[in-house]
Amino acid sequence: MLSQAEREMVVRSWRLVVPIADTAADLFYRRLFELRPDYRAYFPEDMTGQKKKLVHMLAFIVRSMDWPDSAWNDDVSPDEDLFLVVLALGRRHTEIYGIPDEAYAPVGEALLWTLDYGIGKDFDAQLRSAWARLYGLVARVMKMGVRSIADRSKAGAQAGGRS
Amino acid sequence: MDRVPVLAGTLDETDLEGLVEMMTLFRQLSTVELESPAGAPEGTLWMKSGQVIDVIAGDLTGLDAVRYLVGRPGSYTVYRIEGVIDPTTQPLMRGTELLQVISELKTDSARLQHSTGLQRRGALPDESATVVSAAATAALVEPADASARQAAPSVDASAATSQPQSGDAAEQPPEHTTPLDTVSAPRLRDGSPPDSAETEPASLTALPAAVPPPPRAPSTPAPAPPAARAPSTPAPAPLPAPAPMRMPPPLTPAPGRAFAPSPPAAPPPAAPRAAAAPAPPPVPAAAGPRWATPAAPPPPAARPAPVALRAGPPAPGPARAPSAELEHSASGPHGPILAVFANKGGVGKTTIAVNLSVALVRRGLEVVLVDADPRNDVGNALAARKDTSRGLYDVLDGTVALADVLLPTALPGFAILPAGGLNLPEDVFARVSAQPERIAALLLALARPNTIVVVDSPAGLRGVSYSVLSASTHALAVVQAEPLAVRSAALVPRVLDGIPANHRPALAGVVLNMFDRRVAASLAVLDGACEIFGAEAVYDIPIPRAGVFIEASANGAPVALMDGSGGTTAGFIFESLASHVLARLGLSTPKLSDLRLL
């Protein structure tokens, strides 16, 4: 369970990643392909756009952790709604890109590794666990994407791609 | 009101807890409809932005309903609801709090199953029901929560002391089904709703209209504004419509994107939100306006850079430093400020800062070594006999004057500003990193035209480290000759590029520390560093792993001052490094070829 405090930790720590986001994306994929060289085949030759998508999606997820409580009952459009975006993202990963469910584990590992390097010594056990929980939750919703019965043409289509 | 189905599945794959957790990612109003394996509606949960708006199961609401629903088999459908909700609506509780409750109920339920069996026990005391329903009205989450916890031990007790009577639970439809009874009831009755009086499918189809039901007056959310509890729209045919608890009858159309992504309250990098607390008085006021005053014009002879090499023996820098440099204008000419930094801790940054400083001093320059690392390593490395408990951070905090903590050393022309801060509250570092301009002003004040300020910056690239880099004219990166370190070094150019151009230090070079040319990995790191920083930036004098460093460290002395055992050799390495650094800083050193013995 991702607690409020953990959400705040994630948001804070992300600010430290932002200035180095491009490098972080480099490191992430380098690490991922170290862990699973066979996953290289899932991605295009030129990874530039892919890295942008990754950072964009992570930024979106973190931003969604950062809504003020006071705004809890505002109206939110589908492409700004984290659940829908992540669900659609997961569906694309499964149905379009053919990413198997077991890929979520190495991806999570690469993500944590990257954060560890990007954030340095502040990436302590607590922060690690907060990110791990957030990733676990996002991955869980992504895996549910195949069960999605929403209008498949819309939700989250703009918000990102493979990551 | 538009209800868009989003997701469907069975509760044996994703149970209520998992569902609620996923639903916390929903920003828009969303509902989960739960059905029994037979397809009968069991209950509905409303959530928005991680807040639980309401939970209904039959005529149970709030936590009563949660208790009923936990552990039931069946299926679920998740909907997104278009439209905004009544602004006066108060959430029942946070999603995380509901998860806590569910998790406890699940534990209880498991314990219950583990024990001899189920039996009827008295319903929860009425006051408990009252508390729960009161919770449903709004802010009474705590009491409700407490009642949930309260319930647990009593179950245990009764389970332990009573005889198993598994039939009873289903046979006696209770007026107020106690949640913990019903939690496990479906297992006895093959999944059909245990309390037919309460969850009979026929009446449930009309559930929205039936809420609030007459017999459970106490559990209807009483204090909700009447307008907000408007009669719901008739249920759509295929699925039970959610009871729009506390929603206004006409759902106002969505006014577009109502949430702008909340911009962070612009705290500086790495400053925790909480650190916004009491800001120290401005340094100039506290530490005296000395180095903040618009200064006297610098001595005409002084050039901004390169720093003129001193001809004769240096005047004792520290003695002069406090008063002289404090008159120096931040905007006037100043000597170079060299940040020695590393993305990773433990790579020998302090060792290099100390020994490079000593080497620079031995070449006749005046050096102030500023320890910006809160661990106060410089003080430790030099086994200072002076008090290093106060220093940079105390000055920045405004509790002490710079002159009082700038320490002269045995080497003329070499002064050290320890990190200090040992007597300050923990949050001083956060506060300091929140005020980069104070660090900048202080470093500028130290950087008199004839002085090189060497800053041992904290490991990492953010917070104080970022401030130090922004305030420096040059930066010397330290990379440990080890494969992982070089990866983290890959971040360095990005961080430097991220600093606004008018504050960005020039990369004075990259030092490979703990280099061992016998190890292939070390050589690979050399290659990697050249790739990252450009070959011209990497010093070709990697600093070796050598026993003398450990020895020097044990003695608390710079290696150049070590007698024998390689001290001279290692010292020579830093002499060379100093030459390179001076060249990068654009400072002239006498060319050997220009020197004449006779």
C-alpha cells in the first residue's frame, strides 16, 4: 500500500531526477538491456523517442501523485486520469507491443537501479520501497490493461507509449 | 451522468483490497460494482482522487458495508463517472485508510477461518453501529476506524470460546449483520448472499432508489446536506446504477480541466517541504554586512583572472582573510572558485580537495579550502587540533561570523573553512540548500583576487552540491576508477548543463581516483570517462591506489607532508595535478623553460 508519505517522497525525489532525466533514461535502458538483452528487440533501433516517452510517462505518473488534497473533487479529463492512462498504457504493451507480463519485473529492477544511481545516497531504503510500491501498483494496473473494457480508441492514447 | 465501464474481472484474481489500491490511481469519480458469483449485486464503492466517497452494500453503508464486502467472492466492474460531484461532499476517508481497514478485516477473517469455525455471536453493540454511520457522514474516520479495530479482538475471543456452529450464521438473518460474521459466510453457502433479507437480488436491482432504506436510519449519513442526498435517478436496466450518494441531482457538466497539474511550491532542489520552516535571518544581517556590502573598488592591480602568482612568501592568508575578503564585492573581480565534486560518495573527493589545495599552496597560491560536506571530512582528514565544530554552515545559518571560523593552517597562505554545523539542528542543511544565494555570496567573499577557493562539495549533484556548483567558476569532477562509478559520472555533464548558463561552472577536468592500471576495469573507466567528458577533460594523471593515502589519512596529514614511504611521490602527483588545474583555470605558472639557473 502506497502511503501518503510515500507519495510525497516519490514526488520530492522526482524533482531530483528531472534535471538529469535524459541521462536517467539512457541509464534505464542500458540497465534493462544488461538485465535482458533479448528485450532490445521490443524497441526501435533509434531509442530517442522511446526515452522521451519513458520520461514523459514517469513525469506524468509522479505529477499525478502530487494533486493537492484540496482539489480532490475537481473534474479530471480521461487523458489526465492516471488510472485510465496507465490502464491504456498496459493494454498497448500487451496487445500492440506484445510485452509479456514477466517483463514488468526486470523493468522495475532497471527503474530502481536507475533511480538509485540518479538520486545517489538519498535513495535510501524508504525511498526505494516507496518507488517499488508505486511501480508495483502501476505495473499491476498495466497488467490489467487487457481486461480493459473502456473505449479503446481514447483513454490515454495521447499520454505515452511503450516505456 | 455518464458512466463509462473501464475494467471488469473476478474477485479471486483481484480482491477488494487490490481493487481499492488500484482505484487510488483514479482521479475522476469512479465506482466499483461488486457482484456475487451468481450475478447478484453485492455492493458499490465510490472513489475519487484517492478518497473514498462512500461504500454501500444493501442497506449497509460506510465501514459496515466494507466489512460486509471484504472477502466475498464474485466479480467486479469499474466505472468512470463523468461530471463533477457536489462541492460540499466530504470524502468518507482516504483510500489508504480504507486499505488499512480492509487489511485488518482480512487478517481477522483469516484468523476466523483458521480457528475452529464460525458461530453466531451478538451483533456489535449499537453504539458501534452509530459510530460507523457517523463516520459515513464525514470526518469521523478515526472513531470508525477504531471501531473496526475494536471489533477484531471480540471476534477472536468468541471464536476461541464457542463451539463451531457453522449452520447458524446463514440461518439467522441478523437485523444488523455484523460484518465479521458475514465476511466468511459465503463460504458456507456456496457463494450465495448469506442474508437474503438484506441482499436479495430483486431489491438490489433497485438499490439506488432504496437507499436510504427505512430500517437503518442510524446508518444513513445523516448530516449530509439534504440537497446533496437527492433522490437518485432510476437504475439503468442492465446494471444497478450506483446510488449517487451526496451528489446533486443535476451533475454539472465538466468545466474542462479543472486541475492544473499542481506546480511544486518551487522549493529548491532537495529541500524537503518541511524545511520551509523558520528561515534563518539573512546572512548579511547576522554575520555582519561585511561581505554583502557593496564594496570598495578592488585594488587596481588585481585582475579577475588569471590570478597573479605571488612572488614572495605568502602573507598569512587567514590573518588577513576575514577582514579583507569581506570588503570584496560580490560583483567585483574575484579569484576562481573551484568546486571539487562527485556524484557518488566515497570516491576520494575530500582527499583530492585537500591534497590539491596543499599542492596549490606549495606553488605559491593562496588557497581557502571550504568544506561544504556536512560530514566535516576535511576537519577529520586533517585531524584538526582546532575546533571544527563550527564553520560554513554556522556562517550560513547566521549564528557565527566568518572571521571566527576561518582557520589558519601550518602552511602560510592556506586557510580552511570547516563545514561545522555540528551544533546546529538537523534541518540546517535543508535550509542552507534552500538558499543557494547565501552560499554563492559567501564563496565570492572568500574568492579574493589572489585566492583560489577550493570547495569540497558534498557528494551528489543536488541541494548544497548544486548550489556550490552554481556558485563556482570551475568544477573538478572526481570519478572513482570503477565501472559503476563511471555510470553515475555520466550524469555529471547533464547536471552541469542544467545549471543556468550564467551560473554554470566551467568543467576544469575529471580526475580518476583510485586508478589501478593493472586492472582492466580501471582502464575501461578511463575510456568511459573520456567518452563522457571528452578526452581533453580527463586528467592524464589518474591518482593511484597507494598505501600512502591510507597512511596520510591515518596521520591526518596531506600526503605531500608525509615523510618517506611514497609521500613525496604521491605529493608529486598532486603537484602535477595542480599544474593541470592551474592551466585549466587559465592561471599562468612559470614555465620551466623560462627559468634560468644562471
